[in-house]
Amino acid sequence: MANIQLNPGESRIGQGLVSYRDLERHTYQCWNTMLYVTNQRVFLDSYTEIELKLSKIRGYTVSKILLFIPSVTIYGQAEETIYGHGQAEENFVFTGFPMKKLQGWLQQAGIKKL
């Protein structure tokens, strides 16, 4: 187990090696990283600096990439854009790790399946 820094009152629900699929400039970049689910947040241990507080997660979906690679997409809550109009919603796509375990961790953390 990796030595990660938890907040006061925070406990780990699960962790696993995932590929984070980042859509940047209309091409996918994939980053292999360790994903952690706790009773307060979902975060990655890499330089991607992704940390989602559970209160800011709208839910998740399950799908397949290329018809056979399971994936989980976590959706952040929509917030006002920097331009003051419209809503921006972030989503984060993960593959590679047994996705059923990730789904279970998200459910245990109180995140609903959309």
C-alpha cells in the first residue's frame, strides 16, 4: 500500500492502478496512475492533480471503449464558466483496472450511478 496523506477523519475505501484518459486537443492522452477512493474524495497520486471532493461529484457511468474495454466516467457538478454564462462540467474517464471494484468503491462512498 502506498503511503498517502489522508485528511483528518478520512478513511480509504479502495485504491487501484488505472489509466486516466484525458481528452486534450481532440486526441486522447493516457496516464497510468493510482486512483484512491476515500470517504471524502476521489483522487490520483500522479502529477495530473485530480482531486474530486465527494460533494462535487454528480455521479458516474459505466461504458466500453472499442466495444470491449470497460471504462468508468466520473462527472463533476456543473459550475459557472469563467465567462459568467453557461455551465461547465468536468468528466474523468478511467480504464484498465477491474472496473467492477471501482464501481463498488464509488457506491460505498455514496456516489450514484447515472
